[in-house]
Amino acid sequence: MSKQTKMTPVLKEKDIKRNWHLVDLKNKILGRAVSDIAIILQGKNKRDYSPNLDCGDYVVAVNSKKIKISGKKADSKMYTSYSGYPGGLKIRKFNEIKTVNPNYIIKHAVNGMLPKNKLAKKRISRLYIFEDEKHNFAEKFNSK
């Protein structure tokens, strides 16, 4: 006589409900703020998280200009890109990029914290970054 046990419900793609999160980066430390964003994009903050499904939420990050970094990293942290050609290595400091394109810093850090798999591109596409407090998604937060 075997007892019938309850099966764990399997999450389907159609059952995923995506919420909108507003993250203010003003005076926040880069690594700590970005790790919270990566968790929300993956859906690890949800009760029905499944690693093989893309069950994360949308994130709107504002005030990327006002992000901080701890220690002396503002002068010593380097971002490199290589074109593939001889002499094509570009090295830029954190302070340079922060003045020119602060959104790149946030996106680069979040992308580094997401797992490198087929879901990474979908997850990073749900991240919207703005340099100041003005954003296009006010209706998503006012409707609640």
C-alpha cells in the first residue's frame, strides 16, 4: 500500500507574473546595488524561482550618475575593450566613463553578475537605466 504524495507544481512560462521595480542608485555603492538588481532580474527574490526559466522582473534604475564606489577604486578601476586589431586595446578609468556614459557602468556590472547562459540576454533586456530621476515608466508604478 503506497501513499499518494503531492507533487511539487512545476512553473510554466505562461504562469510567470512580472513586476516592475524602481531602484534609486543615488549615493549607493556600485557592487551592493548591482547585486540586488541582478537578483531581481533572475527572479531569485520570488517564491517560485526556477533556474531553468526566465522568471525575473523588470528593473528601472535611476540616478546612475550619482553611483559611488568604495575606496580608491574611482581612480584605479579600469574598463578595457579590445577591437581585435593590433593596437586596438582601449583602457578607460571609472571616472572617465562616469562622466561620459554612467549607464555603461551599471549595465557592465549587472551583466557580469548574471549567469552566462541562454537566458542572460533576455534578463539584461529587462533592465532600464537612466542618468537622473526622469524615466518613461511612471505609469507602471502609478497603476499599483
